[in-house]
Amino acid sequence: MLSGVLKFYGFASRKGDVEQEVIIQAGKTAISPPEYWHKVEFIKENTQFKVEFYAKEGSSIVVENLSART
């Protein structure tokens, strides 16, 4: 979180009930597992955050999405 506050909602399935709610403050981080249904809600108007994606080198998602420029 770069600034502000947001609430993270996690769902057991696409149309399932909320199974977790996490408040994330500025300066903190949170990790969501791959293919986990979720949404976020800004709690403060000045909220800014960054999303980073990670994948194991050589995994199928990496191989399937290699850029033509590499």
C-alpha cells in the first residue's frame, strides 16, 4: 500500500460468500494466492496501491505468455 487504506475481500468461489476480510494500511503488504476470487474497496479517498505478479521461472504460465520481444 502506497497510501490510504483498503479492505480486501476474499471469496471461496466466483459467486460464493465472503470468507475473509482484511484491512490493509499504508506501508503494509498483502498476498493473494493465484486464481483466488477477490475484490478491494477503498476505505480512504487518497488510497493508492501497487500490484505485482510473480510466477516461478519456467512454469506453464510463464512459458505460455512469453513476449515476442524476449
